[in-house]
Amino acid sequence: MSIVFKVVIPARFSSTRLPGKPLLKIAGKEMILHVCEKAALAGAEEVVVATDDERILNCVKRAGFNAEMTLPSHTSGTERLTEVVDKLAWSDDTVIVNCQGDEPLIPTELIYTAAKALTEQSIAQVASLCAPIKNAEEVFNPNAVKVVRDANDYALYFSRAPIPWDRENFPNNTSTQQKVHYRHIGIYSYTAGFLRRYVTWPACVLEQLESLEQLRILYQGERILVPAVDQVPEAGVDTQEDLDRINTLLKKRI
């Protein structure tokens, strides 16, 4: 059975470390267009860029993709995405994958898997992905967000801390042989109805402490399905060094 889903790509022009990031070229093509093409190749019924800048809007439309202007006041990509959901009047049961505009190397398989995970169950209206952590250094890296799940792969908690804490082996022996540590991969699928609820909730203290937006969902008693995959995407573009690295990778592939 085919899966029907849409992809929305939030893309702001302003960036403290890399201004105009979505329009920076990688292997001769604007970064945002690399992401749009990956979303289309994943089988999305519709790909929409949610932006706050007409330069991004025009670039995307010239390439044949859809784009919508959104308010500059949004504090998160999820809020920007939800404005698009409302502007296009998508029904509450519409499945939407949120792809980050600064991840030009996101594997198409992960976009499809995130959508598929959501559609194959009825408990959660949010799904994401994770991958097993294979080295102890990553467990203790606060930039690597960890997730602990229940027996059916629904999230119990997300943290920058090394969870679960291996009382017998941490911190002196940092072995991860028990294979219980998973890194969260920041791609989400939601229903449109969930997004409309989400933006009415205030930020919670856990979200603020960990700086993890998904904790607001668990705090409100909602479920997040987080199946594991073997493939971990390349890191996104935050700095000039990231841009140079991905430029080199893409040029080699081409």
C-alpha cells in the first residue's frame, strides 16, 4: 500500500553563524533545493518550503517547488510549519514530514521511513527516528540527544544526558555493549491535527532545561513513536566548516 504524505521544509534566512544559509550553494546548487529534491525523491505527494524571506521563496518557486511566506515572529520550525498547514487548509489527518532546510544530505529513505512509521500505527500522532549508539563518547556527548523507549518503541524520555545510566559500568567503564543507548535523529512526522494542538501548548520546564522541543509533547501526555534505523544522516550545516565539508562530499558523489 502506498503512503500518502507531504513534506514541509522550514527555512529562515537569518542565521547567527551562517547568514542566508538556505541560499548558499553546495556543488553549484542552493542548499534548500538539495533538500527539496530529496523530499520529492522520497515520494512526498507535495513539498512545501515554509520561509520568512522572499529570496528563498523565489528561489524555490523558480526550481518548480512550492513555497509559502510565513511570519518572521515564529520561535521554532514547528510553528512555521503549522502556519503552512493552516494556510493550505490541510485536513487533520494529513501526514506531514518536517525536513530541516539545512540538511542537504538527508537520506530519502529516512524521510519515507518517518512517514511510514506514523501511518502504520494509531496510538501516536507523532513519529521520529533513532539509531543505536556504537561508541561511549557519543553517549556522554550533550550534543547527541539520547532517547529511551518502551517495549513498543514509544519514547519514554529524551535527554542530552547519558540515559539510561548504566550504574554498574558508568562512568569508569564506558562500554556500550548492552546496546540500550540510542541517538535521536531529528526528523519528525506528524498529523496536521496534532500540530494544531501543539502550538497551543506553552513551553514546559523540561523542554527549557534540556533545550529539547519534543519534551513538550511528552509533558502533555502525548506519545511519540521512535523506531530504530541503521542509517545515521550526515550532520547538517551550521558553520562555514560544515558547508565546506558537505560541498566536498557532494562534489565527490557527483
